[in-house]
Amino acid sequence: MSMATASSRLDSAGMWKAWVVLCIAEARRMGLTPVATSQLHVILYLANTLADLFYVTRVRGRVLKRGDYPFFPDVQREVDRLAFTGVLVIEHVEFGAKGQMAAHYGLGPQGAEICKAMLAHSGEAQRTARLLRELVSACFGRFLNARADIGAVDANYGNAAVALGEVVDFSEWNIDNKNVEVARYLIDHLRKLRPDAQRDGVRLYCDYLDRAMAET
Amino acid sequence: MNANDTETMGLGGALKAAVEAVVDNGAAGISVADAGTRTAFLDAWARTLTEHARYLRSKGESLSAPVVLVHAENCADVGEGLGWTRRPMLGGAPTDPFSGTLAIGTGEIGAYAAPEHLQDTNVITDAIRAANLGHSLTVALLSTSVLVIWPEGVDSDASPEIRRELDDAPVVLDLTALDQALKQFYERSARQSRTWWKDRAKRITVERPEGVVQNDLLHFLLGKYSEVARVKAETVIGHGRADITLTPMNTNFTSAVLELKVTRDFLTPKPGTVTPTACSLNENIDWAKSGVSQTAAYRDDESLEAAYLCVYDFCAGNREEIGKAIEDAAAPYSVIARRYWITTSHHEHRKDRYPDLSSGVPRVKG
């Protein structure tokens, strides 16, 4: 591994940790913790796809299309590290089929301090927290309490042009970020109601997911 | 569902029917403020509890005990401190059982609830005070026909409660109704306001009085109309921001923009200084009239139907000059101009309303 790649991965790991802590902190603030592993990955994925709406730099613009919902294995390792160092707390664990475990995360005291420090010193962290706050509020208020399997109906992940086992690419080098396109389509068609391009972009996309999941 | 449907729309794996359903019912998905703010909390819970009341009425049931939601910036910190029960799904559906619930929340759903079922308003008020929440925004469903909002909390004398009478008659939003609502706000919250003055005796307002008036009026209008309209503050329009906009969900109703101006005898002294700067009548008139072009431009840029200029006049003497000047300036642009005079005391209020009667000034003892 080259020095540049290793450094990039470290940067990325740090950013992921920041996003995870901010996400759990926002969920806690609204009384919505603990957040299950699947819920956390869905929020992180949606935040990355919709980051442009809030002028936030996404951490990653790609995800492997495998399973019912977007999942980032390397991010899960960072989440585990945060949990075992007390930044997050595992409030309970569910045991599923085939020995699968799903942890439900809350915010540890250290996490609260880290979050406070990030928000005090970084405009980017404030914008990211605002994006995550809208997403947490919109997703939990709708489909995410009951279901996390957004894969089939998500505009990017469910795109028939991307086969199972292939990479869903919504990075800045790829103009095909269908989630943002759906959000902008909805904003445009509801222009008469004077939507807010940022928060309503997020809310309307989540509203779409809610309705689409009810149909499947 | 045919996958080609969405491919032709260029929307990837999105389901066309669901996208169209969001467009058709989009009004409900449009926000009025950022998640977690007081405004978003008030808008969401006023609607949820109104829908809950309607649901009970449709089943011929009554509310067996009040439902009270109190806002906190971080409901987890407060709720855990009180030892209350986490209810992440509270508010998720208006058909849920709510009666007897006292809860503290931050967002549109999810809250921490007092562990016991609370039977009546006295018990709930005591519990709110015991939890030190008497000065926090509170939304309460008292029966299937009454929703009450205390913008500054149940213990605030300064800000009067907002009552929403709930029945199955449709809420109408047109110019007559809006004019009446503005008058109602003036009479109940503004004319004898205790919170808009910094020093009533010297006729000095709080700092940034327009922001304070805007906030109070926004919450009043949300309390009245959140069910039928998106009531928003600081909507970006062109190069400016409209003070308040009302966008009805029913297109038969009237959309409107409200521009708010404050006129006053003195500018509020900056912190650390004591000398107030006097504002002349002409300066106040110019300032008030500047709202005409603002509100007309907002209306025209956004194709809204009505434009209001509401001047909250803190100057002594209830003089008509400002009102006359804004009406003359507004008429050519079809702007509805209103002046609302703010009194400093009950004595001033009574003297203005009942000039031929005794002033009612209490006699000084001794």
C-alpha cells in the first residue's frame, strides 16, 4: 500500500468516525436512540448521497450493491472501535438468523464531548450535523423505525443499470447521483409550495422512500 | 411497476408511482423550519394532536386525559435527568393512544414521557413545574375540541396562550380570515405586550424588536394555521428574505407575504451605553414606508396573492400619521397596510380606548 493510499484511508476513517458520532448525537438529542446497525448504515449512505444539497463534502461516493440495504463493512469496523472505546455505547444486541448480531448504539459520555468540540470548531461539522439532523428526523419519522431495506427502491442502489455485486457510484466524478436527481425533481415539481432546497430536498426524498417502501 | 417508468424520467431505481404520490401530496412533506427547532416542533405537534382529536371525534370517543408536549433543545439530556421513559415512536401516528401523556421532545416524533399516566390539567401543571419546564414551549390537547399552545411555557405571564378550537368545520384561510387573525394577535398578544419593552417608562423597546415581533406572530399563525398552510419565517425570495409567508396546502386559499416593521421613539441603547437615540416621525415614516416595496416585490417575485405591511408602532400618542403614510404608499401597489399601536401600560390602553371616561389612575395613598 502506498503512503498516499494509507493516508487517504486514515483521513476517511477519521471522517467516518466524525459522521457516526454526529449521527448518533443528533438521534439522541431527538430521543431516537438507540440506533440499530442497519439504520445507521442507511442514514450514513443517504447522507453521502444527499450531501450536495447541504454543501457538505461526502466521505464516500460508492457502495457495493449487495444485500437489502447499503452497508459499508469498513465503516462498521470504525463503529465497533468507537463502541469499544466508549465513544458510543451498545445499548442492546439482537441475535438474528445464521448467528448474525445487530447492535443498537447510543452515545457515550466521551462521544458527547467529542461532538461538542467538533461543532464548536468546524463549520463543516455544523453543516454535516444539520444534514444528519434532517435525515434522522425524516427517516425515523417515516419508514426507518420499521424497515431499513431501502435497497430495492432507492434511486441509486435500486437502479437496474447497476447489477448485484457491482459498485453503485454516486461520487462527484459521476453525474449519476439519482437520489439528488429525485430530490431536485420533487423540489422542482413542488416549487409553488416554496420548498427549502436543502432540508426539503432531504425530507421529500425520505417521503419518497416511505411511499415506495409501502408499495413493496 | 415497470422499471422503464423511472428510467424514462431519468430517476434510476425510483418508483414512478411513489415519486408522483409525493408530488400529489407534497404539501404535507414541506417543512416550515429546521428539524429540532421550536418552530418545527410546534408545527408538527400541533398537527399531530389536531389529527388525534379528529381521529377520536370520528370514532365518537373523547380524550380521557390531556396530552402535553414540552419542547427542549435536547430532550435526551432533560428526559434522562428526570428519569422519564424514552418513547422514540411517540407522535409517529396520530392514531396512537396519547391520553394522560406528559412528554418532553425535540423533534417531530420521539420524546421522553413522564412514567405515570396523568389524569387532569392540575396534575400535569404540577408535574411540569416540578420538572422545571414551566418556561418552555408547550403544546397541549385538552379535549377533542381544544388545543392550547403556550409559546413561552405555562408559567409565562408575558406571552398569552394560543387556543385552537377544534371541530370538523373547515379552517379557511382568506384575506378576511387573515386580517382577523392579525387583529386577534394584536389584541391578545401585542397591544399590551409585556415582553416587547425593555423600559416601558422611557418607551424603549427590546433590542431587535422586529425579530421579537416576527417570532411571536409566527408562532401565533402556526398555532392557527399549521393544519392548512405552511407558515414560514425568513423565506429567501430574490435577494431578500420575507418576514413571514403563508402558503396554503389548498390552492383555493389565499397565499400571502407579511412584511413587519417597527416604529419607535428611540433606538434601543447598545449594551454598555445608556443614551437612547431619538427617532423622528419622518424617520419612522420613511422606515415604515420602505416595507411597501419589499412586500410588493416578494409577492410579485413568488406569485403570492396578497402582500401585507404590518407596522407595529411603539411611538407615544397613537398618532395617525404613520398609518396614513403607509396606506397612501401601499395603495398604488395593492399592498394591505396596517398599523398596530403598542401601549406601555393598562392605563395608556384604557385611556386610548375609552377617552371620555375617567382615566382610572389609582390614587396615591397617604
